[in-house]
Amino acid sequence: MNDPYPSSKHIDRPRSLLERLSDLISPEPDSRDELLEVLQDAHARNLIDAESLSMIEGVFQVSELTARDIMVPRAQMDMVNIADAPETFIPYMQQTAHSRFPVYEGSRDNIIGILLAKDLLRYYTDDDFDLRATLRPAVFIPESKRLNILLREFRNNRNHIAIVVDEYGGVAGLVTIEDVLEQIVGDIEDEFDLDEDDDNIVALPDGSWRVRGLTEIEQFNETFGTAFPDDDVDTVGGLLVNHVGQVPHRGEVIYLPPMRFEVLRADARQLHLLQVRRELLDDAHDGVAHA
């Protein structure tokens, strides 16, 4: 007579990769953790490469993150005042080198549209150029908007930028489609990126420096005369992540005397670009602050 109950030996036996993959194509996979476990196992067996695994993990992270997690904070938003003449703000736009700018009227909380840099070409060709008529509609989203939903809306609406508002309707920051995609594919080169590998540390006109997260600690110490240890990590980004205990968000400020580090670009896995200043601080500032 056949035993209708499965044997305990069969239940306790570790499942093979093929068995676990078979479970994945069944209507009801057990859990997301099990799916990641199978994918990591596949990577260990060289069935998928590290880049593919990283992108898949990024897809999972996007479904868990919100606009608040990756937005450019309000204090760092480059914006245009509708009351200013184009000859006044065009040099500013050239300096920041973005392709899209929120435009406000009166208060920075009153964003009336988005100005595309390419649309300013009409200023040089049209005698009756009207800045207000040139603006594209602004899209507003709550801080709690999930990134997977936001990415779908970006794609469906062919929109590239959204203004993040807090619960009181005030502007909290902005998110671009590039910010969301970087959570999946990693850093995408943009106006903040440096052109040459040798330019890991670049002096800025205001006396600060722009530093790549992948800059070797040894190079950083030689440049600034500091003595940060490189026993556990090799890069400046790794040093800061080690110090904080997690990957800081864009806009966060980290103090490691005698230096102040502000995160210019980061994704969920890595610091990419920092603004660094030399500051003599007391022990109370040896930590993390929000810009």
C-alpha cells in the first residue's frame, strides 16, 4: 500500500537548485527571500553574472523604496524664479548644467512649472519670447510614493521629473527618472560626474572639493594631509559607509574631523560623489547631519 504521507527524509533533504527553480515557476512561490536565495545560489554557480544579480536585487529594492528615500532635498534643488529675466538665470542654468528646472513664483513652495533648458533656445530666436508660456506642467507626488509605481508613471506619462511634497503641501524635494533607474542599474553618468579617472578630487571655486566615492583613502590622505585608516576599507565612500553603518542618502552630511562630507550622489548600494570641506569641529559634530 502506498503511503499517502511524504516521508520525513524527503522533507528534510536540502532541495537542489533545480527543485527551487521549479518552485519559482509554480503559481505560488514561497517568498521573496527564497527567490533571492535561489538567484544568489545561481550566481554562486556562475549561472548569472554579478551585474545581472545586482540589477535584479535593485528591482526588489525599488519596490521597497519611496520617493523620500532618494529625492534631492529642497535645500539642494536648483530652481528658477519666474520674476527673473532670462539673461539673469541663463548663466546659472549653464553652471548647474541640468536639463530641467522647477520654476517658482513668489515662494519656493509655489512651483508653477518645469523649464526645459532646450526650450530657452526660443529666447534667442523669438522676439516675443514668453517664459511662462514655455513652461511644461509640473507633476507633484507625495513623499510616500513607491518607486516602482513612480517609474511606471514616468514611463506611461513620458515624464522625467516629479516634485515631492510633504503632508502639508510644501515642497520637500524632487525625483527624476534617472534617480529611480540608478537604483536598478547603478550610477548613470550625468552633470556631476567627472570626465577623467585621474580627476578623483577636483577643487571648486567656493573652496570645497568634489570627490569620487571610489577615491582611494591613500590618495585622499595625501591630498588633504589627513590620516584616515584604510585597514578595513580602501575607498572614501567605503570609509563613510563604515562610519555611519549604512549607505547615506543624497543630501546627508557626515563629519569626520577635520573634514565635512556632503553626499551629492548615491544609490541604495554605494556612494558615488561627495562635496568635501575642511572644518575644525568639536566632538559633538562627529557624526551625521541632514543638509
